[in-house]
Amino acid sequence: MTNTTEWITRSVSRLRSVAPAPDKAPKAAKAAIDKHATDGAAKAPAPRSTHERLQATLRRGNESLSPRALRRLLADLQEVVAPQVSELEGGRRAQAVAAWYSQAEPEERRDMWLLLCEQFAPDATRFQSARQRYEAAAGTADEGQAEISLRRALVSPRTRLMQRFAVFPEGMRFLVDLRAELLPQLKSDKRLVALDADLEHLFSTWFDVAFLELRRLSWDSPASLIEKLIKYEAVHDIRSWADLKNRLDSDRRCYGFFHPRLPNEPLIFVEVALVDRISSSITPLLDEAAAPADLAKATTAIFYSISNTQPGLRGVSFGDSLIKHVVETLAAEFPRLRTFATLSPIPGFRAWLGKNAGAMLQRLDDKRRAELGRAVGAELPEAAHLLAAADKALELDARSPVRQMLLECAAYYLGRALHEGKPVDAVARFHLGNGARVERLNWAGDPSAKGVKQSYGLMVNYLYDLKRIDKHRSLLAQGKVPMSGDIDSLCRA
């Protein structure tokens, strides 16, 4: 009791020594306090690290967990990876931490992320020593052993901790959801990037295609699984059960990758239409009243929707493997199939043109500029004129200079607009990175409100020429987008 009383007395004394109470402070002191408060509002102090908070007595500012609660949580995490603890017991302890996490407030969860980042980092001294031994052993018989030691020194306790969380039945689900919650916070708090990097590295191994199962989803699949298609469809929203049934009809296929630790969750799925030519519009493919196509005449597989379902697996690439597996599966089931292509949105085109319309107009010669000017009602058309006319894209006839200009801009966007050697459009980056080529632009391919908002209704076909996939990848690696002659002509117009 005496110790407690003395601690309270000392703490109160320290608080009183900072500044007198406002109502008793002299005017000069009040002014100083007000100035300090104003300065603090203008520039908040840097947040304390968990190292500082663990040594403290009281929480400060917006800190969530008190130092005492933070120490307790750290002890719980350390017990998960204690050297004497078995994998099974470590998994049980990790499950208890996960149970706490599920009930924690967002800021309390953030405190756990910070503990994982700052308290379970690699041992810098051990790493430095291992690196020096590796450099000294270069070219000698000890080089291999020195490399092993260096690799081990690079493995952080945080990695081993995450591995323990993956032991209990729902552990993989827990980690994937944790990263999904973590990702939006990385820009505002760089302290969290180490945890994200470890999770991404682990997921790249755990979700390697060698451990995934390709499964077909049909109308006969469990209802709980079919509902996931409605939930996760990211390209063309599923409007009703009739819409979904149409997408799973006899002339359609839907395939997904599954992981054994997430057995009822497709990680990614693709919807395919079996038709007799490359599709130019999404409308007939989504027409619920349309009769199924004759499979005996199907020569073309159209991939019209690919959806990733787990935000926490961002950066883990298995879309290209999915397409390869689906192509092999379809070719085995339908030997008449010769063409494999997509009907894809161009999600970034409208935003890109809004910033680059002026530069695209500069590419026109005097004759083309005059024709466009007459079409938009301006002798010297500027970016604003083109963009205003483009807002009514679906009303433009085939000979409209505005329509031709939009097609040329879209071709340039897909075939020439690169960032660090890669297409700026996310969908183009995905398919071209998988070895496809830009095949054809489709006017009014998606006349829906979403399609108009993204790309003035334009859609694009990417062609997977199975004999030229490696060649196309090689071209892209050189900063050259593989494209058909028609697209190339539009780019050069």
C-alpha cells in the first residue's frame, strides 16, 4: 500500500511540475501553454515506438493499448514462438491470440501489428556477423555453409511466428484477413511494411500453384459455394439467380483455384463462354434469355470475367496459372477449340484520357484536326471539346471523327502507354504479362453505366496464341506491347 501511495504521489508531482492548472496559471504561463497547444496541433509529435511504449508507465495521446496491456500482449506473442514450445502447442497459443484479435478494436489490432514489426525483427548483430562470414568464405570450401548461416540469420522471428498462426485450423484464414486489413494502412505508416513483406513472402510459398486445386463450379455445386461467385464477381456484377444460372449454363464454364486450408473459398475464378467466334460485346454473353450455344460448333473460348476473391493475397500471382490450366482442361474436353481470347474491360482508359487528351490531339495533322473540329463545334479543338463529345460516345455513328479519335486513343493507351516498361492499364498488364496480345477493340462492347464510366463503353479482346506466348512475353520484357496489325495501325494513325 505504501509503495502504491508513493507511486501516485510521484506521478502527480511530475504532472504538476509540467505546468500549473490553467485557472491558476499566470497570464504569461497561460500564453505559453496556448502556444504549445497550437504548435502541437500544427505538428503532432512522432508516434512512440513499441520499444518506448513498453518501457513507459502511461499511454500517450492516441495510443490504444496501455504499456501494461502492450507488455502482456508481447508476452503472449513471445510464448507462441518460445524455443521449448512444440509446433502444435505454439499453434494452440497462436489461436488464443487470434481469438483476442477478433474481439479487439481496430487501434488495438494496429498495436499488435506494430509489436510484430518492431519486436520480432531479425537480429541485426547476428545478420551482420553472418554476412561478414559469408563474404570472407566466398570462393572457398566454406562458402556453402556460410550461405546457409546467412539465410538463417535473415529469417526473422516474425516469420516463425506467422508460421505458428498457420498451424491451427482457421489460421490461414486469419492471416489472409489480417493482411487484407493491413494493406490500406501501409501508405500512412511505413513501420508496417516489414509485416506485409513477410506475409506476402509466406503466401507466395503457401499458395504456390503446386498446392492449388482447379475445380469447376457449376449449377450443381453447393449453394454456399455458388453464393461466393455472386459475392466476389468483380467485373460484371451478377444481378440475379437467373443471371448466375446463365453463366453456369451448358455452353459456359466457370473454374476456380482452391487451397486445401481454405476449401470452400475460390481464391480466383474465371468465367468462360464457348462460342463460334471472338465476341465483340458483353451484352449477348450476359443475356439471360439467350438460348445456349451449340457446343458442337464451338471453336472459341472467351474469358469474359476473372475475379480475385482475397484482397489479403494481393501480389500473389496465380492468375496466369489459372488461365493455362483452364485452357488445357477446355482443350481436352473440346478438341474443336482453336481460339482462346478474352473480352476485357479497359478500366483505366477514361481517367487516362482525361489527363492526356491534349497530348493526343497534338498527334493529329491539320486535316484530321479540322475534321475533328467540325465534329465538336470548335475550329481549334482542345482537350475539353474532345472530352465533352466523348461523353456521348454511344450516340456516335461509325464515321464520326470523334469515334475514330477515341479508338486511336484507346489503342495508344493499350499499346504505347507504359510505366516502367509495363502497361499502365491493370487488366492489360495482367493479360499481356501472361503472354497474350492486344487483338481488337470493340466499340460499345459494354454499354452499361459501368462500362461507359470506365472506357466510354469500349472493350478489348486479348488473344492467347498458345504458340506465341513466350514470344509475346519476350517482347513485353523489351518494352514492346504485342498487338495485332489493326491495333498497331490505330496506334500509328
